Amino acid sequence: MPQIKYSYISKKKNSRNKVFFVDEKFNISTLKKHILKSEYLFIQDLLKSRDTKKNILSFDYSSKSKIILVSLKKDINNTEVENLGAKFFELFKSFSENEYILNSDSISIKLKSLIGHFLHGLKLKSYEFDKYKTKKNKKYISVFVIGKNIPSPQDQKKFKAIEDGTFYTRDLVSEPGNVLHPDEYAKRLNALSKDGLKINTYDEKKLKKLGMNTLLGVGQGSIRGSYLVTMEWNGLNDKSKPLAFVGKGVCFDTGGISLKPAKFMEDMTYDMAGSAVVVGLMKTLALRKAKINAVGVVGLVENMPGGNAQRPGDIVKSYSGKTVEILNTDAEGRLVLADALTYTEQKFKPKFIVDLATLTGAIIVSLGSEYSGLFSNDDKLSKQIIHAGENVEEKVWRMPLNKNFDKLIDSKNADMQNINYVGGAGSTTAAQFLQRFILQKTPWAHLDIAGMAFSKYGGALNSGGATGYGVRLLNKLIEDNYE
Ligand code: BES
Ligand code: MN
Ligand code: ZN
């Protein structure tokens, strides 16, 4: 797949391939001052027999020169412009040209940063993970934007920061389990201090001292270490309460002694996606120098069967002091998050906590790959998240929490058990479990992204594989409500 580079330039640059925006009727009279008369007459003639269903048309003026028209309807919104950019990428794939001039002066629609959204969609769609292909079939396409109708320098920086953060998340999620194990992951996170994040790494020794035994229990069957890593962004340069984001980072989930079946077990290399979203978000915030304080907390473990692995029936004491009977070692995400949540609440006293996790297969049964499941103790935070999701087309559906579900996870032998043996409401009982580790009524929301983190077929703004779902959603939540 081609790789896209776009840049805003002020100098006139000549390229044989030109891109223009026109209205929904493909009225080209506004282009007269930008193209040659002969070119104008050429496309005017061809437009008469155009396919009226298409909103991007490409004309081969000569064997080496194209004129491309992108039609915009009057009431077009951000998402539609981004999707159009992504569609444009599909077209690029079939062209052999590799340099284009995009003229922003032909835009007549007043939508803030329209070109920015268009290029954002184009760029996001162009991502490909080909690190392990020895034959790279890579072509670079440069898009030079000219004219005055361009995003402010601040917006340009914001789009770039979101792209970099999202691509970082996708890179992490795409890495196989043999490469991105917890030791390697912790090492990579340490390097993020170069972006201005303050990184703290807690290794097994420190975690043991703190009493994070539900997290440690999950990783004890692995030859790799287990870690909790915190990433702080202090954009306000003060001590005001941060926003907290917590992520499940199970680098590979075999199920442990409650081993998963072989078929599709390979998918469990993306069981660290929740943590990767937190990391990508923190990177985005740092790159765009967001005016907020935020902290990202990730629990990094590998869930393996092994001589020292946790057994079904084991009872462990969490950081909160509450005890958990492990009835199924494959319900491990909630054990990692339990300690991470309590620790985050206690250490950072945040305004709110949002956690992300590929937590249950049951959420895929409920919502497929269209919505993530939202569970929350706070209506205001829920509304903000749902609204942000609608805005960036990373949709969220609220699911219930209710004390009546509690009996399903109460245990005979400990304070609670890690699965519901009666069956039913698999995603809610998992969320209900997590809620028990929020001790001080901090506004909290849990996003079950099991159906969203990875896409076999590709979506509007990704071409298949790791989606990066969540980075744009949470960035928007922050931008609209907390900055
Ligand atoms: N990581 C899985 C959930 C998952 C499944 C994510 C499919 C992405 C795709 C999680 O750790 C898990 O194994 N959950 C179990 C819970 C059960 C043992 C109560 C599940 O969903 O089956
Ligand atoms: Mn599991
Ligand atoms: Zn898992």
C-alpha cells in the first residue's frame, strides 16, 4: 500500500496532477483561474457523461497528468469529509502517479479545517503494518496543499498529533506476542519520556511490595516480567487533579491453566489493545501539548500456563485488600485492571477514571464491531463519552451496571470470584467486578473494546488490522470538555 505524506506549502509548485474541490453539482466555473483553458474544456466535456453516483472523479488529461475533482455537499460534516479522504486513498492505490497538488482555494464550504479533516481521513486510512514483510512494496505519495483555505497551524499540529498517536497504538497492537512481551513493552514505554511524559515503571519486586497480587497472579506463569507503568502529562504545570486512563495490557492471553482452544488463539496478541490506546492517547496529548493534566496507567502481563502458573481455585489478595477466588484463569483482564484501578484512584486522586480493555467475548456478541460497551457509575461522564464518540465516529453504547448482578460474583470462600458461574451478562458481570475496585466513588467509565480493537476487513478510516479505536474518542472527550 502507498504511504501518504502531506504538507502545506506556500510557494507555487508545479505538478502534473491536480486536485480540486467542487460543489455537489460538479460546477467547475470556479476552477477557471486555476487551470488551463484546454484542461477546462476537456473536463467540461467529459463531465457531461459523468457517473452521477460518484463524488470523486478523475480525468486523465494526458498519459501523465490527472485532474481530480472531489465534490462536497453543502451540509457536509467532519466525519463525512474524513471518509471522503479515506475514499480518496482507495483511488490513490490504483494510480501510478506519486505527486499531487491539492488546491484549497476552490473550496466554497465553510467547515472549519475542512482540508485538515480530508487529509486526516486519507492519512489514517493509509496505515499498514508491514514491519515483518521482507519484500516491502512501498510507494510514497506526496500531497502538496496550496492556497489559503487551510487549517490554522494549531489545528495542523493537532491532526498530526492524533495521527502519530493512533499509528503508535496500531503499531503496538500489531506486534506479535514474541516481540512485544511485557519486558519489551515496558522498555518501549520508558522511551516515551522523550515526548515529555513522566514515566514510572513498577517491576515485580515493587508490585509485590505494594501488594498488587491480582495483577501479579496473572503473570506468574510467564518467564517474562509483570509491570505497572504510569505515564504523566502535566500540561497545566500545576498540581490540579489529572484525568486518568487505565488500560489492560495482556501481551498474550493463552487463557492460562484454563487454556483457550487453539482456533483463533492467535488473536490474543491484541489483548493489550486497551493499554495501547492509553499509550497512544498520552502520546497525542504530549505531542499537541494539551492544556490538561492527565495520567495513563497500564498493567503489562503475559497470561501463560506454566509450572508456576496460577491455578483455578487460588485465592489472592488485591491491592485494595479485597480477596478474589480465581475460578477461571482466562478471566484475567479484570484481575490486572482491579489493582491498576485502585492504585490509580489512590495515588493520583483523579477527576475521573476511564479504563479500556479487550475484556470479554460477550461484548462482541452484544455489539459486534460497531460499538464498544460503556459501563459507568456516572451519567455526566457517560454522556460526554457517548457524545465524543458520535463526533469522531468511534461509537459507544451504554450497558447496565446494577447491584443485583453482584450475587453472581460473590464467592463462598473469598470476597468475590473472578467469573460468574450461573452464566449470562458476561460483560456486565466483568464490569461489576471492576467497579468493586473503585473505592472512593470517583467518576469512572469502563470501555470494553474487545470488538473494536482489531478489524479483519477494515473500516471507514482503517484498512484492516489494528484500528486504534479509542485514541480519537478520548482525545475528543478531553478537547470538548476538559481543555
Ligand atoms: N481477552 C479475552 C476477551 C476477548 C475475547 C477479547 C475475544 C477479544 C476477543 C478475555 O481475557 C477472556 O478470555 N474473557 C473470557 C471471560 C470468561 C472466562 C469469563 C471470555 O470472554 O470468554
Ligand atoms: Mn482471557
Ligand atoms: Zn484477555
